[in-house]
Amino acid sequence: MIPAVEVLDVGKSFGPFVALDSVNLVVHQNEFVSLLGASGCGKTTLLRIIAGFESPTRGQVKIAGEDVTAQPPHTRPTNIVFQRGALFPHMSVRENIGYSLKLRKWPKARIDEQVDRMLALVRLDGFGDRDPQKLSGGQVQRVALARALACEPRVLLLDEPMSALDLKLRQQMQLELRALQRRLGATFIFVTHDQTEALVMSDRIAVMNGGRVAQFATPRDIYRSPSSVFVSDFIGQTSLIPCEIVAAANGIAALRIASGAIVQASMARGLPVGAKAVLSVRPESVRLSAMTATLPEAALTGDIRDVIYLGPSTRVSVAIHPSLLVWAELRDEEAVGLSPGVKVSVSWAPEAALVIEEGAPS
């Protein structure tokens, strides 16, 4: 099957500033892909190049197999939803949605039918005559989505369309947008700086850093098998512990950390004994136990620094060395009796932690 979008060795410079550096990305048809990264990483520049609002300094963009690198935005089979909806204030909801169809000289009866279909799709039946200024933030974004989808683009591009919404509404819109994409069977490329948003909505995520794609994979693979220290640290919370490889066999490495203790973790990429690495342990994988006299010398022990109540869980930080903190996320009942200053032992299953090469490209 021909990919929906291909970004081939794309670079973009603004004077001496390199915004994108040799970006390669293949998005499949009917896929929901998120471009995720901090401000300035290049994700919006990449989206604008796909849309045609920016021209790459080098490289090529293909949509459905066709080279569109030199085509202007209005000739590409794409549409874009901006951060704040950008509805025309002097037009009704119905007129906003039908505007692009009117420009394409669709017959009025066909426009009316398509607008009604779009209103139903975004669950705004009966809002056609409403003034955009009388809509809630979530309703504005739904109208913007309906307007973008009305002309049936092959690829819908979304530039942080929910960043201005409050948390509860954002969470609701995330689920609605994902359900909408599945109902349409369309290709969505979504820009966000919110990791949770990307994890919830995406088939695959392109984590961007410094104008490059650091990792492009499924949410599960990015969370469980990050390719670099940067990706591990950027996606969710994790404890990053400098270590040295002591031994390795059958995908499990023995590691020496700063306290002198030997711990174990999985190692996808073979590293030689003596190599410097970083151990990544997610909070939900860490177990805390009350201190006992039977602990071996090499066991991890420490003093609790902070106990943070999060509602469904409690997050606890433990100092296992003056310069090393390990975070644990516990169920309510597991956190009973834990408070700052309490001594605990710290453990995890070896397969639940990951060794990352210290110099892995980010």
C-alpha cells in the first residue's frame, strides 16, 4: 500500500538556525501519528512543510505517492486545524463549515448535505445557525475539525488544536478525536507537546529533539523500550541511574551503580563489560519494602524524601545515594505508613527496567 505521507531527508534552515535536520518519516494510510516534542524541536515546522506553508531547504514530501514538495497548500490533498480553531467570526457555524466547499464551487444542495453530515460527525447537530462567538472552547474546536474534514482531505494535519482547553475538556476531546479518526478511516498527523495526549491518541509517535526524529514507534515501544536517554526521560516519569556494565547474559545485565550496589535490568542492545550506561526504571515498576535485618549487603536501601498523594496512586521518592533518587508509584494501600525519613528497601523485576547506552543518539 502506498504510504499516506513520506518525508524524505527533509531539512529546513532559517538563516544560520537549523530547524529540521535530515528528517525521514513514513506515515501509513489510516494512521494516527503524533509529532511530539518540546517547544523549538521542529514539530510545527515539519507539519507546515507537509501542509505546504513552508518550503524545505532540502528534501522531498510525498502524499499518496505524489511529490508535492513544490505545490502550494491549496493544491495538496491535506487540510489543517490550527491551535485556536480560527473560525470566521462573521459567519455562522454552517457557513464556516461550508466555506471551503463554496470555494470549490460545489452545488448548494451538496454543500448543505455535507455540512449536515459534518455537524453530525462532530456531534453538533442543531448548532448550524449558531454564532461562533457563542460557542464553548470545545465546540469551537469541533467546528474547526468539521470545516477541515468537509472537503474530505486525504491527510488531516492538527497543530496543537487542544492546547487552549482546560484539562477535563482536553481529555474528552482526545477520546472524541481518536474515535472520529477511526470512524472516518482517515490519516491524522497531530502536533503536541503533551506526552499523555500523544500516548492516548496515537498509533505511532515521532519523538522530536533538536530538529531530528529521536524515535518513531508505537506508544508502548516508546514507553517500554526508549531508544535513548532523552526519549526515556521525555516520555513519562522515570528514574535515570548512571551505571557500569558488570556482566550480561540472556538479555539481562548486572550493573554497578554509584552506591556500589549491583542491580539487574534488561538490555536490548549488547554492551561490553565495563561500558558506561544509564539504567531507566519507571515508577510503577519499583517496589518498596520495610527494612529487615536479612537484606543482602548489595540490596538497594534508602530514606524516603517525598510522599506525593495523586488520588488513584501515591508517588514516593527514595534517596538511595546522596546523588541518586528513585521514584515509586504505589497503590494507596501500599503507601500506608510511608513518610519522609522512613528507611525502605528498593527493588524491581530485572525485565521491568532497561539499560540504555550512555551515548545513544537523541
